[in-house]
Amino acid sequence: MSATLAVSDEVSSALEPVVRRIDEISTLPQIAVRVMEVANDPNSGPIDLKRVVESDPALSARIIRCVNSSAYARRIKTTNLQEAIAYLGMKQIRNLAMTASISELFSVDERIGPYCRSQLWRHLVSVGICARLIAMRRKMSNFEEAYLAGLLHDIGIVLEDQYAHPGFVAVLRGLAGAKTLVEAERAMLGFDHAVLGEAVATNWRFPEAVTASIRHHHVSSGYRGEHIQVVRCVEVANVICTLKGISSIGLKLARISQAALAGLSLSGEDIRVLAADLDQELASSSSLFQI
């Protein structure tokens, strides 16, 4: 059950034209939408997912490349898509498919001051990997949901860059005097990337855990739904990656949340260990960063 905060009428009026424009153009590749639908359907199985994935040769090739990479340490390589799905499971194949599809939105790199699209991509993948790492350390069964939520948490920034570009440039140029990115966005655009991301994620029928994380990844305490632990994982992962210099916009504007740390029962020492272990996880998952 969703438990998100409502947006004000003023924010809604600024947000609606941008969301409408995004819906008209349908930014997310259709293959990604179908993969997510099938993987999240309890009545679907590996064969159904294989039929969807194999319709996109580039996506199939990328999944095979990923499953044979050092991240999975397979002694025997495979070229069989059905075998890859059986080995990894539907949720992980979904995540690989979404990673490949979202990477297409970064095909043209651009730098605006400290912001760089390729660095935003690195941030998204890193937060996904870190959120999954935290969820696994907390022995959460839905750790693959944490990866997907982390991967997509800043999709609102991607959409601002593409569909509100003049305002987005103004936001980036006005960051020097702002305490947070969200404050700068609200001042320049009338909304922020978390609200925009949530609106589009809802229209694209993303899983609730992902949509909630997109909206609340800066302040998980604002969410009261059943996926609170995933949201907390993403919030903490976002801060860890940002403080390590893997930030969304090239600046370290994220703030540590004591409430999120307490909710996950993480101590300062736990964070230091996670930050250190993340380097190894990122190195072993280098294939995910390739655009």
C-alpha cells in the first residue's frame, strides 16, 4: 500500500506539463516496460521472460555478457539466454534489462559545470549496487528490489535534463548558494526531481518499492508504507556514494540521515565497512557501467 506525501497545487501546476510531455514521447524503451511487467507478474515464468528479452538482440547480448562477467564468477561461460535466466532468476534478469535500457538515455554525454551525464549514470548504478549490498547485510529477502530502486532513484534528474533542459541548466548554475539540489530545483523549476520521478514512475507502473524510493530517497522518514526498509537502503546508499565522490550532479550535497541509519540498525562502523566493501563490489560489477 502506497503512503506518499501529496504535492501542493503550485508544484502540481508546474509539474503537469513536463509529465505530459514525457508521456507523449515515452522515454523508457518499450522492451524495458515489458520486461518489468513480466518479471513482476506472479503468473509469469522464465519462459515468458525469455520470449520478451530475446525479441531485442542487443539486450540479449548484454545479459549474456553480464552473466559471463567477473561479477558472477562463473567457471563455465554460457551463450544460452534461457540458461542465463535460470541461473540468475527473473528479478535479476529484470534488473540487468532495466540497467541496459536506462543506459540508452545516456547515449549522448554532456557536461554542465560540475554535472556530467556519464557521472550521473555511474551514480545510479553505484547506488543500486550499494543499496543491494546494504539490504543483503540486513538479510532482507527483497535485495534485488533494493538494487532496482537504487538504479532508478534519480530518474527525475535524467528527465529534467531531457525535458526541462533550460530550467535544469539554471538549477545547476544556481547550486552555489543552495543547501540542497531539491531546494534549487523548487526555486527554479517549481518542483524537484523526486516529485517528477515519482509522477513518471507511477505512469510507467514501476513497482511500489521503486516508486517510493524515487520520491523519498532524500527523506525516507516521509514514507509510511510497507517498503520502508528498501527506501532506507536507497537513502543511505545515496549518501554513501555521494560522500565517496560518486555523486549525481558532481557536488556532495547529500546529508546523512540518522533516522534511516537507526531504522536499518546501522552504526558508524557499519557505514565505514560498507563504504570500504563497496569499492570491491563496484570493481566486480564494472560491466554494468558500460554504456
